[in-house]
Amino acid sequence: MDSGSVSRVEVDTVTSQRESSDRRPESASIHDGGYGWVIVFACFVQTFWVNAWTGSWGILQAALLAQSTMRDIPASTLSFVGSVGLSLTVALGLACVWLAGVIGARWSTLLGILLFSASTLVGSFTVRNVGGLFVSGTLYGIGASLMYTMSNSLPVQWFHEKLGTANGLVKLGGGIGATVMALIVQLLIDKVGVAWTFRAMALASLASGVPAALLIKEKDPSSPSINTALFRDLTFFLLFIAGFIGIFALYIPSFFLPTVATSIGLSPSTAAAVMACYNACMAVGRLSSGIACDKLGATNMLLATMALNAITMLAICFFVTMPTAIGRLLGPHAAPAGIGMAVTGWTVGDLLGNPIAGFLITATHADRGHSIVPYRPAIFYAGGTAAVSTALVLLARLKMDANIIKKF
């Protein structure tokens, strides 16, 4: 849809229909279940690998920094490698939606898993070269963007009443991938080294990701373009800004927990176990929050989970509740463009959120051995951005209805 052709009436119609998504004709035509569960499984596998990389990058980073050739490299530099991958994952979202409209979601996802495998293979040959690792991170970002975009846009074509549950199951794959790979990656590093750990990830992702990608089918292969008129809807605009700010904090724990753990005297294997527990919390939270979106309302759950994140820094549900809230707000037809625009808005936070935390840690000039003190500025920074994001989600929810208990 050309953004120039969208009238004010269409935006007002989207706003007036949000209280009862059942009244949308396009929503009423969606029958939950059937082949949609196969789609959920296929997307589950893709998010498994997208988060397997992000969930274990902190462990890989710690192992790389322990090498004699990397000991003089600042932690912020290697965290920036991961941030490049994260930022590209969301920055290319709209381009991936367009590509899917040209070649189809199946081939877009297949291309994504192939690029993901290529990224880890390149990483295996560049473990002593920062420039090569940036190439690896870039390839990951492009491949992950294709996989992640399809996993966000496909469930809304197949589900309506159970959209939150479907999204929760898809994102559960990411939580499991991050949890399992945090343990496996450390085990592989101890047994075969960093380089062969990368190669093992490449082979495993090909073996599981390619068959899953070939299962993908689409109900609506249309390719929506950027719809700037959506920003006239204050609720969408507030959710967009909330995501833009909130994303700064969300990956800081996963990138720096292993380093913090080793700095206070824990062994690498124990640090990996801490990381696995963190990722396991995300896995449980993503599934339960998806189900809760269907029961209590997607925007209500987004508000609750962002508040929880601000208090605890455990970003367990953001990636389920945000796409579900926007999908329910806009309806199946406008949702792909709206979700793509919102996810693209996360680019700056994904790119700069973790390096800022790294710079704050370095700027303390404190001894990182056996002390939490150097990490406090980064902790306050993460909690502060999450708190601001929570306030914006609250404003969006109040704009929808002043009754905070009502299902939205």
C-alpha cells in the first residue's frame, strides 16, 4: 500500500476499530489452527537460531577476549560486533517484507538460514581478527533479519483469537535456542575451541533450518510498503517510541552477564549456567506472555512486562507482546507494515545500546576483578531506559481506554 494513498479516514477507521478486533472483516476471515501450527513450528526453528546466536554471543565474546590475540581488545568493541548483527536484524525489516513480496516468504526464510550459516562459518575463520568478526556479524544480521521478519509477519496471517499464543510459541523457540546454546557453546568451547564451535553452529543450523524453511506457506503474499499515515494514530506512535527507547536495554544482560560472572570469580562453566538460567526465564516468559495476551489483552501485557523489565532488567516478554499488541491494534492487513516499521525503529537501540553499556563500564576505571562496582552505571542506564519505555506504553494504554483493567 502506498503511504501517499492512505487517507485520514483510513487511519481514523483503524483507531475506532481497535476496541473490538472481531469487527474487522479481515480478522473474521482468519480461522485459527490447521496448517497454521506447521507455520508456527517452522518459525519456531528460525527464531531458535536467531536467538541462539544472540543468547550465546556473550559467552563467545568472553572466550574471544580470553585469547592472547584479543586480550587488548576492549569489551565494547566486541560487543559492537554483536550490536551490528542485532541492529541489521531490525533495520532491514521493511526490506525483508518487500523481498518476501517478490520471492515469497519460503525463499526469503531459506535465504536467511543460509546467510546465518555462512556468518558462523566466516566467524570460525576470523576468531583472531576483529575485522573478520564484523563481517560475520554483518552476515548474521542480514540472515537473521529475513528469518526474524518472517517469524513476526507469518503468524498474523494464520491466527486471530490465538495470535498471542502463536507468537508466544514462535518466540519460545528463541528462548529455547538461547538457553540450550548457552550451555552447548560453552561445552564446545571447552572441548574443541571457539573456531570449531562456530562451525558446529553452521552445520546444525543448516540441518534443521533448511527443512523448516521449506514448510512455509503464505495466506496473503502481499508486500505492504511503509505507511507513514500510521504515525497519525497516537497509540501506534507511542508504542513505536516505547520500542525505540526500550530496546536500548534489552540485550545488555545477555551480552554482559558472562563477563560480570567471570569478573566476580565464577568459572566460565558457571557463567554459562547463569546465562542459561537467564535464557530459560526468557523462554518461559515468552510462552506465558503470549497466552496471557490472548486472555488479558496484548497491550495490557506489554505494559506489565515492560514494567517488570524496568524493575528486574529481565527482558522476557517484549518480543512477544510488542508484535502482538501492534497486530491487534492494526489488524491483519496493516499489521505487517506496522510491525515492520516498529521493528525498524529498534535499529538505533540495537546498534548503540550494548556499546553504550560497554563504554560506561570502561569509563568507571575500576578494577573489574571480583567486583560489581564497574557495572553499576550500565545497570542504572538499562533500568532507566526501560522505565521511560514503560511510561510511554502506559500512555498508549490510557489513550486506548482509561479503564486499565479492561482487556486491550
